[in-house]
Amino acid sequence: MILVTGANGQLGSAVLAALHTLGAPATGGSRTPGGGMRRLDFDDPTGIDLAGVSTLVLISAGYAEDDQVIRRHAAVLDAAVRDGVRHVVYASLTGAGDHLAFALAHRATERLLRACGLPWTILRNGLYAELFGGLVMWADHGMESAFGDGALAAVARVDLAEAAAIIAAGPARHGGRTYDLTGTPITAAQVADRLVVPHRTIGLAEYRRRLHDEMPELLPFQPPMLVSIATGIRHGFLSGTGSDLSDILDRPVSDPLMTAVAAASATRPGRGQEAARSTRRTTT
């Protein structure tokens, strides 16, 4: 049995759906499980039950400070060893993202995974095209962002989910492999061009101020995470290619620009302000 953690989240639910499409025996785990899922609360280590799970797809716990995220991941890996899980597939962060504010928890988890004694596969996922489109902001004159002319090798979430499902369904040949999964570089100006509006660049200080002043629901660690994404894109650290994704999928990757445009369009004033806020909170 394959178990996908975070199965109520955007990536976890997509991985679970892709596994079902492949006909693989799979279920989900969540702190708030739906029908047929297991309750899986990483903050309750003694209650983590992975009995009968052959392959664990570990989606980052996220939404917390590094020490809490790493503690959660350590707890589930300890349970995987205890309960006889035979392979762990971890959804990590692209190698180009080492400077991002949320990279440390991913790299620490990779270290724990390599040391736990179980067969493993690490998927270093690129940033979502959906996230990129959601982080481009609407203004009276058109669109604004702190990305400047920088490009992001963005990737559609559905492609990452399918890749994780393919590997989880046949993990043996992927043992000990670390894959970098990114897409085609896109820019904020290209998103704006597709939507036939102008794009204006704002400074990083202005972006940070807006996050603090206009999005009070963000947790304290989230504005620095978002600013780190903006400066990484702006200064050309996240535009690299050389991805393993199309080889794993055995098809061309989805067009990230189309995906980003759809996400940006969904946040257009009058078309889903709540969707805009939700997108900006999703970093991994």
C-alpha cells in the first residue's frame, strides 16, 4: 500500500489522484482525514501509524518554523522505520532554491532521510507555476510584481504530482536517486502580455511592506519566505533548466506560462480575492 501524507493539501491530493489513475493501491494521510484516509498528525508522534504501508510519499509538513517542520518530518521517518515501510519518496525543493528562506527544512529532511536506513527517492520540485501566477499582483494600471525581468523555471503542480505517482508506483528502480524537477523559464511580463495588461516592477522593500501591511493573516515567517522567492527570481537564481521531469513523465511538461496565466487571471479584481490570498500562502 502506498500512503501519501498531506493528502488534503494541493500537492498531496493531486499525487493521490494520479496514483488512483495509475491503478496503484494508495491511500492518503491527513490531520483531518476524509473518507478512506488515515489520521496522520505529525505533531503526535506516538499516534503515527504506518503499519501496512510499503511506500510512503512524504509531502512537506510546511506552514511552520524550520524547527517544527524538521521535528515533524523526523517523527514520521522514525515511524516509517518502526512500522516497516520499504521506501520513502520525499517531495523536496529544487537544488536551485538553496538560498530560499524555506530551503533549510528541506535539506535537513533530506539528510534525515539518507540517514534513516530506508530506501529513498528525493524529488527536488521546482516552484509551482500556480504560485508564480498568484504572486503577480493586480493594480489599477495592470499588474505589478517584485520579480523584475527575472525568470522562474516554473512547473505545473499536476506534472509534479504525476511524477511522484509514477515513482511511488514503481520505486525500486528509483532507489537512492535525487531528481530535479523544474519547467520552462517564464517571466511576469509574459504573464501580463498574455492577459493584455502592462506590468510594472516594484522594489523588494515595497513588496515586503505590502506583505506586512496588506496581508495581516500571514504568519511571521511567511513574508520573508515570499520575499526570498521574489529576490531569487529577480536576480536570476531560479531560471535554470536541466530537469529530469520530462524523462520521468515520458512526455513534454505542461506549459507553465499557461498555468501561471490562469492563476493570475483567477485573482483579477472581482474574480477571486480570497484565491489570491490563498495562492500567496502556498510556497511548497
